Amino acid sequence: MADAYIIDAVRTFRSIGKMGKGALSTMHPEHLSATVLTALKDRNNLDTADVDDVIWGVSGAIGLQGGDIGRNAALDAGYDVKAGGVTMNRFCGSSITTTNFAAAMIMSGMHDLVIAGGMDMLSYVNYYGMKMREAGLSGGGMGTGNPRLQAKHPQSNQGVCADAIAAIEGITREELEEMGVESQRRAAVALKEGRFDKSTIVVKDDEGNVILDHEEYPRPETTKEGLAQLKPAFEMFLNMPSQEGGKTYGELIQQKYPDVDIKPIHHVGISSGVVDGAAAILLASKDYAEKHGLKPRARIVAMAEIGDDPTLMLNAPVPAAQKVLAKAGLTKDDIDVWEVNEAFAVVVEKFIRDLDLDRTKVNPNGGSIALGHPIAGTGAILIGTALDELERTGGRYGLITMCAAGGMAPAIIIERV
């Protein structure tokens, strides 16, 4: 089986995911996606006619974010028409999965040069979704609108799931707020020291005017005292019907876990930030890289996808990590950098506890609590962040994973070269 190599990784800065407030909120999703594809093309002097495919992830596949953004973004970025493009959805895990798919195609020998990545503009998704709700329409999603599926596998609001997991695991709000403050502190250090500079790109309009050249979301002034004053963000959903005449989001969890006493504790300071952003990874075979003067930065060691309980929804990262470690023939002690998406603080806290990890190796430069979570773009962001950190510290292996709606998690291990 051939090796698949990461040649480059790029990502936009992230902007506040609110229409009219965030710098990226006025962009077309295809244009935002095209910015990272253009950066890969220019930074690596690509002959885009050689790109076998652009495998793109989009979670909020509605309205302007519907259709095949992978193909259209490649055309928008000036790629040769021979470069194909496809778009898929594994919710939050989309762009780890697109990277896994791209690597698998190269490892199989069927492709030589593939781009993977993803994006979401939550400013647009939330705005458009609200318009659909006002019109009495459903935007689809995680199975909450399907009574047949809910009877088999009840699926709740993700924030309520996070609170339920904290209750089951005996993890306190104060412990999670320590993680929230630490995420902000680590991100502030990383930004100050320029640890993301190699991979972040400035977003410009067609006239060359700068749209975004910095991270909008971080709150480095965050303190434990300040977080203690915040109201739980998902309390309103606990007793809210998931659909007209249906069970509440809390009852959906208690349908399967009748003894859990859900206490609302997660708030904006210990949950992932709502932002807009995009990221892309350039992968190539060894032969193609050598023939075209592309210098590999990392080798794909192993990949995994796994499902877990869809009712608690957020617990799959641990079994995903265990599965990908087994595939790689590695142990947790071999991993120098862990990137685990901070969808909610409880996800990472449980991950660290279950695997008994060194906390300094997990999200060493902060995570989505501090920097934001552009859903389908986050996986590729985390892969690039892990690679940057391996290069900065001289580490060898990085493991990247994240929870996804429906109770899933993709995972990947990369090796610095």
C-alpha cells in the first residue's frame, strides 16, 4: 500500500458567526472555500489539472451552502476544469473524514494529488435556518425530526447531551471552567508567539482589500470568576419539545437513561465558539511529490471512523482514538500532540480522564472554546494545528479526533517527516 503525505495545510482566520457582525459573514460560502484552495495552489505552484479531486465537507448544507461546494469552489479558485470536486457531510467530523478519504484514495494507488477540507459559515446557517423555521420549514439535521428514528435512537440537543454526560461522569462546572480559562490562555500564547502563522491566511475580496487578518473570537481576558457568573446556555432546551407534540430534549435522553439528573452547566465560556471559517489540506503520493518538487510535511499513519451512542452523542472520540491507535500499532505514550475538538469542555475532560493523558499534550495551543468551531472546517484546522505543533516542538506523532452529531467520531494519526 502506498504512503499518503500531507504537503501543506492552510486555514482562514475565524470570524464571529453572526450575520452583519463577523467579517466573513457577507462572503459567499463558495468564495470562502475558494480562498484556501487558492492559497494551496499559489503556495505550492500546483498544476491544478493534476488535482484528482477536491473532497470537501459542509455540515450546514442548506441554501447557499447546499450543492457541491467542492467543485464550485475549485472553479472559483481558478482550478483547471479537470480537477473534480465532491461535497460530503459528517457534521462536525466532516473534514477529518474528507482527509481520511483523500488519504485512502492515494494509499490505494487510485489518486496521486488530492485536496481535502471543509467549511461552514455559521452566520449564514443560523440566519437561513431561522428564516426556514419562521416559514414553518425544517432544515433537516440530526434525526430530531424523525419520530421513527427517535423511537429507536433518541437524539437530543448537543448542549443538553454535554450536560447529561457531565452528570453521568460526575464532572463539575468548576472543573470545566478551569478548562475554559486554560483554552483561552493557551490560545493567547499561541497567537502572541505566532504559532499559527505558517498556516493561517488573510482573506481578501476580489479587489485585494483585506476582509479578515486576525482571529475575532478569542477572549484572552477570560477568568474563572467571570465564567462563574455566566448563565447555562442550554437550560431552555432541557424542557423544550424537540418537535411539535413530541418529547422534550431532556426526555429524549431520559428515554434511554432514566436515572440521569441533568443539571444545566455548559455556557458560552465552556462551549465551542460560533464562527465562520474554512481549511484545506493538500495530500500527494510519494511519487508525485518527488516528480514535482513537493516537500512532504507529514505522513498519514492510520485512519478510523467509529460510531457510538447517538443519544449521548458526544462520547465517540475515546473509542475512535483507541481504534486508530490499534490500527497504527501505537500506544497513547507514542503520541506527542493530541488535538481533540473542544465542542464542549466535557468532551475533552472525559477524553483526558478516560485515556489518562498528560494534559499538556492535549490541545496545547487552545481549541474551539477560545478560537471557535466552524463545524465542517474544524477537522482540517485541527490537523493543520497538530502538524504546526509537531514541527514547532520536534514531536513525531499527532492524533486528531472529534465528536460528531449522531454519536460518531473520525480519527487520524499523522507522523512528522
